[in-house]
Amino acid sequence: MQWATMFRKEMLESWRNKKWIWVPIVFIILAVMDPISTYYLPEIIQSAGGFPDGTVIELPDYAPAEIMMMSLSQYSTLGVLLVAFLAMNPIAGEKASGVSELILVKPVSYTNYITTKWASLIVLVGVSSTIGLFAGWYYTNILYGNLPFMTWAKGVLFYGLWFLLVISLAILFNTFVSKPGIVVFLTIVSVMLLSLLTQVIGHILTWSPGHLSTYVQELLRTNTISEKLLGTAFTSLALSILLVVLSVYSFRRKQNG
């Protein structure tokens, strides 16, 4: 009962802060930017001028799966940055302002306090990013050809585990420091290090979350869920749960220490 009440409070706060309006809009822009700009690139280049009359600019034919991966690549860069900024404040900001102390004066479970903030971020980012990718899928089907809906849906589901991991990392760093800017920095650095490590010894870390985008690309292209994708999904989910458990432990220790 307490958990549900606190979760509703977090969701209501997100609505009051207009996050349920601007976050989906940003994700939509990220998802449709590449499909639309790539399709109209020849016209854009020609309108810029500087070419002889009769010049024909031809671009390679892109498969629908390749176009969707362009949207996901935007999510992997700017999307991760957006998620880090969204997740920088829920605990660190309340610690800095003293709000968390006022809340925890009441008989509030540390586990409930951490997990409701984690879950509310997952819902906000999950719904918003899915709306964005749906817009990207819509324009992909119109401009480039058909990508089966179920193939798209499976790709979105598996890729969402990457955002889940980023949110879990940010929540953990929220319990370490009270400055939101440092939370963003630590989250981005951790994601970069994970990606770099995966590139360097990816042949060993075949189930590393850093491989998610690569395996999702294979899924979109072949409509086949590989064993490596399932293993990577399991690793990502397990790491996310472990990070949340560590977050509760760290927060409890900080409050009682």
C-alpha cells in the first residue's frame, strides 16, 4: 500500500513538471530525425545550390531495418544523455534540499523510497521512448518499406533494457552524491566505459549489455532472437536489479551512518 501511494506521488510529480509532455516530444524528434532527413537529403543538398544544372544526387537504398537502427543510434547517444539528465535529480536533489530527510522522518521504507523513484523513471522513459520509436517506425514504413510490427516491437522491448540499465546506474549514483551534475557525469562515464570495454574485449564479453544495439540490429534484419541476444538481455536485467539492490543498501547506510 505504501509503495503504491509513493509511486502515484512520483508519477503525479512528473506530470506537474510537464515531463509527460516534453520527454515524449524529445524522443519523437530523436526517432524521426534520421529517417526523414535521410529520405529528403538529395532535395536538401540540391536546394543548397552550388551544383551544375541536371546534377542527380543518388543515395544508396536503405532497408527498413537500417533506418530503424539510425533511430536507435540517436537513442544510444542523445537518448542516453537525456535519460541521465532525467535521472539525476530524484534522490540527489532531495538529499541536497533536505526533502529526503523530511520524507524519511515518517515510517517510510528505504526500499520503497528507492524503488518507487526507479520504477517511475522506467515508466516515463519506457513509454516516451516507445512513442518515439513508434513514430520512427511509422515514417520508416511510409518512406522506405515495410518493417513488420512484431519485429519492431521485439526490437523495442530488448533495446529498452539498455535504458533500464542506464536508469539503474543513475539511481545508484544518486545514493552516493548529492549533486545532480555529478550524477550525470558518473552515469555517462560509466556507460562510455562499458561501451569501450565491450568494443575492446567484446569477443569475450559476448553477453555484455554493450552488445544490445548490435544484437537488436540483427533481430530487426532477420526477425530472429539469437541466443546471444537472450543472454545479453538476461545480463542487462540481472545487472539492473543488482544495481537497485546496491542502491537501497547504499542509501540505508548513508542515512544510518
